[in-house]
Amino acid sequence: MKTNLLEKGRQQPSGFSLLEMAVVMLIVGLLLGGLFTAIGDSTQIKRRRDAEAQLELVEEALYGFAQGNGWLPCPATNSSAGQADPVGGGACTSFHGFVPARTLGLQGPFNSQNLLLDPWGNPLRYSVSDLTLTGDRAFTSAAGMGKLFANVALMVPGANMICVATTAACGATILSNTVPALIYSLGNNWGNFSSAFELENVTPPVVGPGWGTVANNNFVSTGYAEEGANEFDDVLVWLSPSILFSRLVSAGQLP
């Protein structure tokens, strides 16, 4: 009897079989895959929050510039070294460009063109209305700002005012159609998108030195969507004309 028991003991397998090892490796792989996905998602959420905070900081800097000068700065271009172009305002070299971070005295990461970068390492964009009143730019000159404030009825929706909506061509739900200026990040997919929503905000190729072009004053700001025809991860912040006028009045720049 003892001999039989010993023989049975010797017949017991030791360690894991190949099948068991394969199952274990599969489970570990699934767990690690889920972990890495969660880490990636968490990183993107943090970057979006950082981008929102960065844009709000730029927004305040623009209001502050207007309070000190009586007008909004022109956008920087890819060759103006981070300065408003022109520095003195008026007829901007381009009304769609980049945050004039050097003019505003902002800190942060910059590329070789002196353009302020978002959390994904891409230039922050800035557009300002090109509305003109009897020869003066309404938002980028003190004279034009004064004329507009004296007759705000001249600030009407149209081709010269920036419009932000939830769909392309400034259709469906319009969020604001009398925007003086707008700042935005192209998000994680800054150079690789095809949805009409994101194509409204900039036309590829979104690479240096030009970093893409903006076709008109229509922009889209809608819910975050990773895939599909309406893929969207841009982050936008725009100035309010009411707050802008209020800041200028409190600073003594307007009557």
C-alpha cells in the first residue's frame, strides 16, 4: 500500500502546464493593456485641462493688453518671432495667426519660431475680427474701438465678425456670432484630422513653418469626440465684447 501511494505521489505533475502559462500570460496582458489605456486616457484628460487653463490665462492677458493700450493685439505670424504683427495694431498682417505671446509677456514653452506651445507641443492659435469702421479696424486700433463703442449697433453678425457654432459653416447652434477675438488649441490630433468640424478651424497641412491656414471667420466648438465624421478635440476660448468694453471703460480707455 505504501509503495502504491509513493508511486501515485511521483505521478503528480509539478509547476504549470503550457496551457496554464498561456492563460496566465493572456490575463496579465489584458490587465496591462487596460492599465496603459487608463494611463493614456488620464494623460489626455490632464492635457485638456492644462490647455483650458492656458487659454484662460491668454484670454486674461488679451483683456489686460486692451486695458493698457485701447485695442487688441494683432496675431503673431510664423515669422514675427512671437510678436504681434504689426506691434502697433491697425491692419494686421494676418487676422488669423498665433498668440502674440512675446508681446503679451507670457511664459511657457516656445518653438524655434517663438510661438507659444500648447500641452501637446503645438502652437496656440489666435484670430481677431477684421471689422472696419470708416477706415479704422474696430478691434485692433484705439480709434476703431472708440467708434464701435459709440455705436455698438455697428457690431452685427457677418463676414467680418468671428462666429462660433457647434457645427461647420456657423450653422445649427450658434454660441456667439459677435466675437472680437478667439484663441484655441488643436488638441492631440493637431496635424491628423479629417472631420468637417475640425477642418473649419484650420486647413491642413498643420506643420511648420506655416502651420496650416484659416479660411474664414467661422469656427466650431463642440463636444469632445474621438472618432467618426465629427471627430473633435480642439479647445477654444473666445472674448466677450461686453467684458472687453467693460474692461476698457474701467481702465479709462473708453468714455
